[in-house]
Amino acid sequence: MSSITGVSSYSKYLSLVRNLSGGQNDINRLSEQLTTGKKSVDLNAYGPEVQKLLDLRSEMAKKDNYVQNINMAAPRVQATDKVLTSLESIVSSWTSSTTMPFEPGPASVATPINTNPDGMKLSVDAAKSKLTVGAKYTVTAVPSQQGPNGTFDVTVTDGLGGKTTRAINLGTTPPNDGKGYNFNISGGPGEGAILNLSFDTLKASSSSSFSVTFPQADQVKDRAEGAMRDIQALMNQRFGDRYLFSGSRFGTEPVTDLMATKQTSKITLNGAVVNADDYFEVTVSGKTFGYQIQATDPKTLTFVAQTLTTQINAANPPLPMTVSTSNGIITLVGQDPGQKFDLSARVINSATVENTVTAPTTTQAPTTLLPQVDSFTLNGAAVDIGDTFEFTVAVGDPDDPYNQNYYTRNPNEPRDLPPYQTYTVRYTVSDTDYAAGVTNVSQVADKLRQNFANLNPAPPVTIDAVGNGPGIALTSTANADPNHPNRSSLFSTSAKVTNGSLENTISVGTLPPEQDSLIDVPYAEPPDLPFYDAEYLTKGKNAEAYRKSQVTIDDNLNLTYGVSADDKGFQTLVKAMQLVRTAAANPGKWTEYSTQAREMLTQATDQIRSIHAKVASDAATLETTKDAHTDSIATLTDRIAKIEGIDQTEVAARLSSAMNVQQATYTVAGQTQKLSLLNYLA
């Protein structure tokens, strides 16, 4: 074999190797096109259309970025839209008279609890009363310094700062006159209330209590508070990584207690009779203030209230509140809305004395030679202010007041017996007499002797002289009448002691919010925070609470979206709902407060609708812009496809052909592998 022939054969061999390599490259290129859908991932393959392709791709990336921004913002806007729809539904329901009626409904008065019915027993005539607020009323009676003995200063308090006192003596105005006594409450939210009280008994220091409620108004109040909790929950809605209504404070829950107002509480001291060693105690936010009455102290509740007020104001560190007192009532007002404090109080009254009286007995029966003598004894180591002692001398038979039955039984006796008549004397220990020395039953017995001696007309009975101690003896002015031998008694005697059971008490009440505190509060303007904002007490100001989110959704188009819980519309809504609650808590001013509440609800409705309209507009803008971008992306996709796109059927056919050729080439190569190089060259 010539050298030329060998060289030619070797060249064929090298050509075969090149064919194998080139065929594989074709397969790889076609496979890549089929996989990517592009002619090439190498821009150089596109020649003069490279710049056009780059511009199209840049525009496509920008549109994709806008769509991503929209996809991020749109769900938040949609969630906000749903929350606002729920809020509008709540507001709309409260403009209905079904939810908030035009009247508070009738009051319900509980049966009075008379702690000492022998001393004082009263009833309430709701029909003749003017009731304005739900409250627990306490009625106390103490001996009056004005008027005759037996006159009582009756004080009514409502536990909310209201109080009134008037002097009553059932000896001058019968308890069954059918009119009752009007008590006009002055002070506090219950001012203007008129309580018509009737007294079946009023003869010793005592106390009674009863409560007044407005069931329908209370239901409205409960519903209003439930609605405010729902509103608070809606305004604290979270979506993804942020709270929807917190402005740009994404991780801060925006709203706290929507019912927060400046807390106003009243401590009412009831009683009016203060004794040495009485102990009064008030606890404010865990700090206790107390005072025990000393022998030399003024014995008034006003003094006690002033002393406790001074102690509270001297607390170190100072308590965040304003404390004042007037007329035995302590008022505590918190400094800021939502700043709550706990309050409790108690009284430990000094020991009182229980006095008694022995049953009257006839120690000497009447005869024609001797008068009748009855006697009884007052018992007790001492007396208390407000204790009442009394005895009655009865002449004749109460079951036979004009002696007709007696005359029938004794027809031969003359008809000259006196008709049935009673003579009662009563003495109540007053603070004036107590200070003057009437401190034991002997002095009380002398007071009874003096009163009996002053009876007019005078009874046919005399009483023993002053100074004879606690035992009292009564003697008839005549002996037994021989013309009436069947009369065994000339008079009968009964005696009674009614221990004053008036113990000092303290009532604690938190007042409902007043209308002025809601209407007169100005709107918070950025960066100031409204009272219900979570950062109101700690910061007071934060511009981030009002800052909305912003997103770029198109060329030269930035959309500011989102809602702040501190926006004016929500401030109006909160004020309106607080007014609803205030109206329900103040039935006496229902018309005034509910009218203002309805006006503010209408205003809040308009403002929230405006906010909602902006949100709906934002949602529509996002949707419209996204649709436009989607259409643009589809157009750009087509234009790019025309430049770098492939005909998949054609590429698949070419790939199949290339693979067949490559397979054949590999077959030939496989045959040559069976030959040695020398044989192949040969």
C-alpha cells in the first residue's frame, strides 16, 4: 500500500471522529431549543435583533415587577374592604330604632331592705318618683337637731355623688297620708332624680337600701359595649405580616379599649353618726389609707372624708388622679382616658349598746282605798345616739272603746266610764342631748318623765319624780270606783326600746361617662394619637400611625393605600358609640344623649363610607392596572417569541433526524473499532 493511500484512509478516520462530535453538538443544540423554546440562549445568535430583544425583555421584566407589586397590595386592600363592610353594617344597625329605641324604658325598683324595720321601714312609690339613673340608694335616719324630739334627718344617697336630706317627724305628718315624701337628689349623674318615699315607721336611727335599674336601657348598654368590642376586633384585624389599620406600624396592634374614658369614681360615706373608735379605710390601686376616729375629733362624715382625701393626695409617689371631697363624698378622677384604677372601701364601726326594757307590771292593784301603780325599768350600760325609748298608758278597753259591751254585761252600773284613750311618750337620744350628758338609761328615764308630765291633755296617771333612776312608776290619779266593782284595772302600760342600728357604711361607685367629656374632646390630628390608640399613654404622638403604604404599579404611578384606625372617621365612630353607651347609662338624659349619638352615627357613616370608597377605588385601580399589564405582557411575549421562538415540530423533526444520523455514525464507528489501525489503513 502506498503512503498516499494510507494517508487518505487516516483522513477518513479523522473525518469520522469529527462527524461524531459535530452530530452530538447538533443534537445538544436542538435539544436545548426544544427544552427552552428559544432558538438560542446566546444573544449573539440573534444578530441585528439583539438590541430589540433586550428592550423587549426589559419591558417585560418591568411589567412583571408591577404585577408582583399589585399582587402584594391587592389582597390587603381586599381584606380592608371586607373589614369596612362589616364596620358599616354595625354602624347601620345602630341607626335603627330597633337597636337603639327612642325611650329608655321604665325603671324597675327593688323592694327596700330595711335593716331595722322597728326603727325605720319605708317603701318607694315608683309612679310618683322621677328616676333618672340606675343606682343603689341608701337611706339613713338620725335624730335631727331641728324640730321637736322624734324628728329625724333622713338622708338619701345614690352612691354616684348624689345626696339629699330632709327632716321628717311622723308625729306631725302621719305615715298614711297617702302622699309620701319627695327627696330631690342633688349632685352626680343622678341629679334631678326625685324619690317618693313613704315611711311606715320612723322612730329610731336606722338605714334602708334599694336599687333602681332600667332593664331596657341596660340591654342597650350591653349591646353597645358588645358592638364596641366587635369594632375593636375589626380594627385590630391582621393580614399576613401586618395589622391592616396600624398605619406603617405593621407589628403594632393599633387599638386598645374603645370604652376607655377618664375614670370617675365616688366614695360615699353613709351614716352621719360617727363615734370614737370607728375606723374608715379606702384602698386605691393597692395603696391603703385609713383613719380611726379619736375622742377629740369632730364626729362627722365630712371630717372623715376630708381626712381620707388629704391622705390620698399625700401619697408618695403621687397617684395619677385628682382627688377632692364635698359633703361627705370623695371624688377620684383619673388623669387620662383608659387609665384605670381599682377602688375599695370599708368601715369598722365601734361597738354599740343593746338596751332593753322590762315588761311593765302592776305592782299595786287599785282598790277603793288605793290607786293603781304600774312600773317598768330601762336596762343597759349606756345609750347610743339614735336609740328610741317609749311607753304608752292606755285607759279603757281597745276592744270596747266606748264601753258598750261593759254596760251590756253590767246594766245596773252608771254609764260614766271614760272612752278608750292612749297616751304615748317617746324619746330619741340626739347627738345634742348625748353631748349634754344623756348617756345612760337613767337620764333617758328622766327625759321620759319630763315628756309625760308635759302631755296635754294630761292623762289620769302621774309619773314618779325626776331622779328616780331607770325604774319608772306610774300611779293612777284615782282609786277604784265602787260604782264599778267589776273594773279590775284603771289603766294598762306598755313599753318598748328601739335600738338605733345605724352603722356607718361606705359605697363605692364608678360613674358612667358624661356627655360633655365625649362631645368636647377635640379630634386628634397627626401626629397626635386618639385616646384609644395603643400608644396613646406611652407616646402620645406617632406620625407612623397615620402613614399609609405606597406601591408603584405603573410608570409614574404610585398608589397610596391602606386605612389608619386613627383616621377622623373612626374617631367619630368611637365617639358615637361611646355616646350610645352614655345614653344607656343615663336614662334621665336619654333623649338628649341619644339624639346626639344618632347625629354622630350619621356623621360617622358618611365618613366611613368615604374611607370605604377610597379603598374600593384603590381595589379597582389595582385590578384595572393589573389587567393592562397582563395584556401588555401577553403582547410582549408574542413579540419576543417571534424573535427567539422556534417551530417545535420542525425542531423535533430535525432533532430526530440528527439522532438517527448520529446513531448510524456510531454504528460505523463501532465497526472500525474491530480493526487495528494497520488493518484499517490497509
